[in-house]
Amino acid sequence: MVGQNGDELRFVESHLAEIRGMEEELIDLITKISEIPAPSHDEAERGAFVKSVMEDYGFPVVTVDAVGNVLGFLPGKDPSRTIVSMAHIDTVFPRGTDLTVRREGNTLHGPGVSDNSASVAQMLLLGKLMARNLPLPHPVLLIANVGEEGLGDLKGARYFCDHVQDYDFDGFKLDPANLVFINIDGGIDSIVNAGVGSRRLRITFTGEGGHSWGAFGKSSAIHGMGTAIAGIARIKVPASPKTTYNVGVVSGGHSVNSIAQSAEMLLDMRSVSGEELAKLERQVRAILDSAAAETNTSYTAEVVGDRPTGLLSPDSSLVQGLVKLGAENGLKLSLEASSTDSNIPLSKGWPAVTMGFKRSENAHRVSEFLYIDSLIPGLEFAWRVYAALLFDRF
């Protein structure tokens, strides 16, 4: 790794004053993005808005791919490195949620205002500034991607990475060997360099059913599923590598005096270790078999989520460079494992991290909010991150 050179310094300083005056523009953009409904699998309206912003900001190439990812390409002189950033546009909130954004002192409140509207808005403003400096030292691709949350199952990131060589940006083709990912999500104090893998199952139990009095003794889907849940709850998992499970949703039956013919649950299993995740799933499936046999029921288990594990070494030049850059800017960046869009490139052995550039609280709740005074320092640090990568500092 080399230190900051003159070209990098001039690039950084060329827009610092403008960045420091962008607070109201950034808040306005966050608000507009946040107030457009975008539940996973239903992001088209928000995607169309983001596309129009990229075009207004002077991105030379803007396109929407087959799954709804919005891609803005900024050409560069040297294709030996292409910097890719993904910031997901979907949220966990269903249509019908009140998405009104309100400002209260130093806080901005609204469902999804931080996760991930602020990240998308920051990415767009960074692109606006870079679009004034074309051609860049290296190409940059900014992606407002779909399907990150919940059962979206990293759909947008997965599609992009699986089809990376199919994209054509006015004749420029991506080379997987030259990609570096700085994905934007989360808070400003950490670098996610390890992908937490997950397997999610929709498990449906079926029983004979009948009247609770007249058919007493007939098999119940709820009893079968309950037996399975009790068994799952007794599974012992390692603290390291961290491995977890959770039955998050249950449903079944239709009346208090009916033996349930059908019951369903959603099970989430996670680990930073692919081996431990596979072991946990084997244990779960053995418990399902046993519960069905014990209660004279049957079941099906559908995989509805499958996120791979991955790791970028803490000793890699990218991670070490980012940690050092953070320290130079007063940030002590911790290394974290999480389930983010970076799971997909990491699983392919590509250098990828996920970083956030703001501070917030209550993610995934309608009470979500962010701290306004973190937005511009975060945007400034993000600008320094891109400059360091564009000028090969690490």
C-alpha cells in the first residue's frame, strides 16, 4: 500500500467544500427515496426514481437489468480495476406502511430512512461528484440493487454477480478478476468483511384433521409442528463459529374446535461457517422426520432462502487500507460478520466489503431514525474511500 499521492489529494479536496454544503440536498434526497414504497420483490417505482436521479446527475450510462437493478456506469482510463458499489433499494416494510419522513432536531425519522435510503442517497451524490471528473482513473459502477432484505434472498446481488460478464456499458465489459466491491449499508463504525450464511425453510405440516370432539385422536398438523419446534429449540449450536436458528413465523388451523389439517412455519438458520450451517440443517431435518413419525403427520420443507458464506481476510490490502484510512479520519473501524450483499461476491472469492456512512438506530422498525449530523462526515469519508481506490492507494 502506498500513501496518499498528490493526484489523490487534489481529487479529494476538489469537492470537499461542496460535500460539506450538501446536507439539505442529501436530506431531501433521502426523504424522496424513503417515501416511495419498495418492499422486496416490488421495487420498480423506487428503481424508476433512482434511475431518473442518475440521469439527472450526468451518469453517462444508466440501465436497468432483468431483475430491476439500476446500474449507473462511470468510465475510467485504466480497466485493471473496476470499483463496484451496491446499495439496496428494497425495505422490510410492506405496502400500506406509513412511510412519511419527519425531521426532529438532529434526527430524521421514517421506516427505512437509514436502511437503506440514506445509503442509496449517499451513493447517488458520490456518483454526481464523480460524473464531473470523467474519465475517472478507474471505472466505477454504482448499483441500486433489489432483493436484499428477508426473502429477497440477495436476488439483485446474486443476479449481478452471476451475470457479470453479460453486461455491456457502451462497449465496456466487466472482468470478474478486476472487480473490487464497496457495498453501502449499515453504520459508519464497522467494515463487514465476512458473510454470514443462511438457510431459510418454509416447513408445512399436514395432518388428518377433523372435529376436536368427534375426531379426537386424529393427527394434528399443529401438534406435529409443535413437536418439531420443541425439538429444534433443544439443538445445541456453537458460540464459535457463531451459529443460530429461529422459528420466526408460525400459522395454522382455522378454528379452536378443529383439529388442524395444515400448519406452516418459517425457519431461519445462520452461521459464519458453511460446515456448521450444513450440520445444523441436517439436525433440523432429522427432527422434522422424528416429529412427523411421532405425531402421524407429514411435512414438506421448501428452501426459501440460501445465502452463502464468504470471507475477505483481515490481512488483505483492501481491509487493511480501509482500517488505516478510517484511523486517519478519526474512525476506529471494527471488522464484522453480517449477512449483506457482499455475501455473493465473497462466496466467489472476489474482494468485497460492506460499509455504512452514517449513524442510525431502530433498523427494521417503524421507529427507525438516523442522526443528521453523521450524514456529511460520512459522505466525506466515503469520498475519501473512493479516492483511495481510484488512485490505487490500496
